[in-house]
Amino acid sequence: MPDIPIITLDGPSGAGKGTVAARLAQHYGWHILDSGALYRLVGYAASQAGTDLADGEALVSVVSGMQVQFAPNQVTLNGEDVSLAIRTETAGNAASKVAAMPAVRAALLDWQRSYAKRPGLVADGRDMGTVVFPQARLKVFLTASADERALRRYKQLKEKGITARVATLAAEIRERDERDQNRAAAPLKPAEDALCIDSTSMSIDDVAHSIIRAAESCLS
Ligand code: DC
């Protein structure tokens, strides 16, 4: 495998990975992989097709039928703009269920690895450093307390004019963490050599700067 520089960014939902990944990709002029979007797409496509989210074989054929295109701020699935549809809480829950199926994870492996292209890649997900890109130059595990993540999610929803209760969001976040951390297939956990950052009381800028500083020695 050619030695393409990769920074992996793993951690629970709401820790700020997406925003930090975009900052890093922009800073280095690298490609970006939002692996959560792939799981969301599978969850969405399977729900639309009425597929049982616990039927691994059926889910693999859903994956084979997916034609996906990523453009800045837009995702299309078989020609349909699903950018908003895959961001709902329902799609997030469906994603978390299909992500627990080893057959789905295996079916997405080569697809995810195909994003590793020059000049480099920032890969955002749950198992980027542990399973998909174990050779990455720098592995980051980004966390924040569940309450802080719920608060961030609440503010995001409020900006979009969607009302929600922080306590309900926190309960949902804890439930999803539980499922992601305790599944048998590629559970959410830091790689042994990961740099762990708790972003609870840090700004996105602070997080991005500390990663860029840590990357200096790994990328040269
Ligand atoms: O990051 P996200 O919220 O878009 O991810 C949606 C779901 O997909 C989440 O519950 C965990 C799962 N996921 C995963 O299992 N492995 C990844 N590499 C990325 C996401």
C-alpha cells in the first residue's frame, strides 16, 4: 500500500469530529472521509427499502445497490439528494444499528480505504485508527462529556429551527454511545497509540491547533 499521509479522527457522536476534520482537511488541502455518512446512507437506504436492519445478508445487497456521490454540502444516493434525510436522529439510529452488523462493516471496508489518495486523507469515524487505517500517521480520539455533546446538538438543532429537550438528547447520546462501545464488531475505542483529546471545555480552534501541533512530528 503506498504511504499516503492519513490522520484518523475517532470518537463518539457530538465530540466535534466533523468540524475538526473539515478544518484539518482544509489546512492540509487533503481529502476527507466522513465514514459515519456511509453508515447513515446504508441505514437510510435499508429503511427506505423496508429491509430488516438486523439482516446482515440483506444489508450487504443494499450496500451493493448504492450509487453515492459526495459533493461539497451535498450527498446523493442513486440520484436522490439525501443530504438532510441522512442527518436526522432517525437516520442516526438506523446507522448505529446497521453499523453493529459485521457484514456491513466488511462491505464498507474497501470503499472507505479507497479514499486514501494523495496528497493525504483526514478520516472521521469510530474505527478509522483501529480497523480501517491502522497505518495512519496520526490517530486522534476526540471525546466530550455526554452533557456537553447534548448541549452542542441542542444548539445545532435550535439554529435549524428544530425544538428539542437537552435531557432527551443526552439520553439518546448515552444510548448510542452504549451501543457503539459495546458492539462486538469494531467497538468504539481509542487506538492504543491514539492521542486522546477531551474537547468538553475546548473550542474547535483549540482542538484543531493541538492536532496540527501533534501532527508536525508525524508528517515530516
Ligand atoms: O458519526 P455519525 O453520527 O454520522 O455516525 C453514525 C453512526 O454510524 C454511529 O452510530 C456510529 C456508526 N459509525 C461506525 O460504526 N463506524 C464509523 N466508522 C462511523 C460511524
